[in-house]
Amino acid sequence: MVVVFVLVLIVVLAVLAAVHWYVWRRLVRDVTTRGSLPRRLGTVAVVALPLLSFAALTSSRAGAPFALQQVVAWPGFLWLALLLYVTLALLVGEAVRPLLRRLLERRAQAAAPAEAPAAAPAPVPVPVPDRAPTAPEEPAEAAPEAAPGTPASDTPASDTPAEVSRRLFVSRVVGGAAAAAAVGTVGYGTYGVLRGPRVKRVTVPLAKIPRAVHGYRIAVVSDIHLGPILGRAHTQRIVDTINSTQPDLIAVVGDLVDGTVENLGSAAEPLARLRARHGSFFVTGNHEYFSGADAWVDHVRELGLRPLRNERVEVAAGFDLAGVDDIAGESEGQGPDFGRALGDRDRARAAVLLAHQPVVVHDAVRHGVDLQLSGHTHGGQLWPGNYLAELANPTVAGLERYGDTQLYVSRGAGAWGPPVRVGAPSDITIVELASKQA
């Protein structure tokens, strides 16, 4: 197992090194002159930014001071998102590059006849003496200078100044467009996260719930991811949004935090102001087990949320609400226990299950769950990450049916790593239960 991990790590590092070299070549080397200040600054940035990304990814688990985590988080995580989209844009630019060069060459050729010099007069014969004095050797013809702004060492010797100038122009246009597209995409995606999640409404018909439960509203929020970037203000926005919907019950389905209670306890305090007729409930996600799950369970209980750790409650409205620990807890001897949470119950009553990861839906089907509420996937968070998320999860976002069980997966209210979402906007979902008897 260790050997496999090392091999995977080597492959990942090699790919990252190759991607950074490609970005440096297209955005730094191809558009600057050797020894110039822009080239030196660009090279330093391409070396320093991945180091900051590594620090951002590892500082929390390494126990670094929280202030240091906050310092490296913004540049380190944002660079990961920028790297993704600038690489994709540059790859698209590879198809545009030869077309643009060909267009410029044709325009140059069309303008050439008008600029051609007049023909030189025919040479006049000159008598040559029998013994002409030896003439000094003519100096070798100097090589044509490279176009201004282009280093000779980066230019093939056979290229004319015009060809060099065209290549430099194309590199700067394509590189500039790629950088602008990446910055715009990441900027808009960051704004979406910092603005806060929007409310999404979904109606779920359940055969077993009585008519009195028709229209019952559960506010589902997952993947808040409090950490060095998203803090107390983020929590307050989520609380205000949930309370504005006036739900009957609130379900926080895991990945509340990326850090310890010591560092983030105050950031979670606005959760104490959540209001719902039948209370607020919490289940652990995989990130809680990276951050001290037991301590966080105690803390959210102090804030007024009820943790469901492989247990269930009978909601007065007329259905069972169960919750299981995340499968990441198995490494600590915890993890989901469906028999404990759902065994010996009256299966004539509808059962709603809170479980962080959608992958446990097949266990839910076997235990007669009517509706499972999950998160974890972030909807992919950064396109095209949704395609990777589909490989590991039965459902990436939305409502789907598995046998007699319906599974709803929220995209989450926060973001992990880069505080950026592209193609997967954050949400808080109001799940409205509909009785087929109504």
C-alpha cells in the first residue's frame, strides 16, 4: 500500500511540474525577453505559487498557527483554481495559435508587392588590370537582428525579423487572452462563494408520510467548510438565509469545518441562532474526522444542534429522522452503523436519513429508507470536476431514485480548497415533503 501511495504521489508531482513548466513557457518565456524584469518576476511567481499551494494544503494538518494558515490560504488556494483554468485556456489557444499566425502571414504577403523596391540598374563592365592589388577581406555579413523585445537566444537563427515579430505578437495575444479568461472565471467563481449560497427548492413525494405532513419543509445545508478563508461572516450569511425560509426542521449534513474547535469555534457560533419548529440536527462528514470529530460534536451540541450519531428520532409530524456517522470515522472505530440507526423501527412510517456521503445509499435501500439527504460532492465545485465526482459518487447533485429510496444531494454552501465555484453554484435546499394521500 505504501509503495502504491508513493508511486501515485510521484506521478501527481510529475504532472504538476509539467503543467507549471507549460504555463511558464507560454505565459513567461514566450512573451518576455531573456534577463528582463517581467521574465524574472514571472519565473519567481511560477516557482513560489505552487509552494504556497502546498503550504495551504498541508498547514492545517501540520498544526501550523492559524494566522499562518490564513496568510497562505488565499494565494495558495486561488493559484490552484487559476492554474486549472489558465491551463485549459492555453490548451484551447494551441488550436488558435497556428490559425492566427497564418492569417498574419497572408496579410504580410498581400502587402509585400506594394512595398517592393525598384529594380536596380544593370551593372556596367569595368576593365580589370592584369595585376590588381590585393583587396582587404570583406567582413562577414551580420546576422539580422531579432525584432525588438525578443531575445535572440529564444529565436531560431533562420527566422527573419518579421517572422519573429509575428510569433511574439501571437504569443502575447493568446497568452493574454488565456490569462484574462482564467482570471475572469476564477474571479466570478470567488464572488459566488463569498456572496453566499442561494436557496433551492425541491419537492419530494413520499408514499408513507401522512396527509398532515404534506408540505413539511426541511432546510438541508452541507459542506459549509469553515476554515482559514470562510469564517464567522460566512456562517452568519448561511444562518440568515436558512432562517428567512422559516423551515420546519434543519439538517446540517456534514463537513462543517476544516480546522479545530480552538481555531474555528467562534466562527461556528452563529449556528446557535438557527430557528426551526422541530429543531436543528447534525451529522459528521469526512472533514470532521480531520479536525477532531468528537470535539466538534460536543461543540455543535452546545450551540443547540442535536448530533445524530447512528441514531434516530421520531419527528412529531409523523416520520422517523435518522443520522449516521461518516464512513471516514471507520479509521477511528466509528463510522456508520445502519443497524443501530434504523433497526427495530416501524417500517410503516417514512424514514428520512441524514448521511454525508451519497455512496451509502445502497445501505439505505437495504434498510428501507425513503429519503436520504447528503452532500460531500460539491457538485464537482470546479468544472470539469463534476466528471471526476461522477466516478466516485452515485449522484453528484440533485434528486435521483434507487429502488424504493430517493437520494437528494446538495452542492453545499461553502467550498473546499479554492474559495471558487464554477458550474456548481452553492446552495441551501428546502426539501418539501409531499404526501401522496394529500
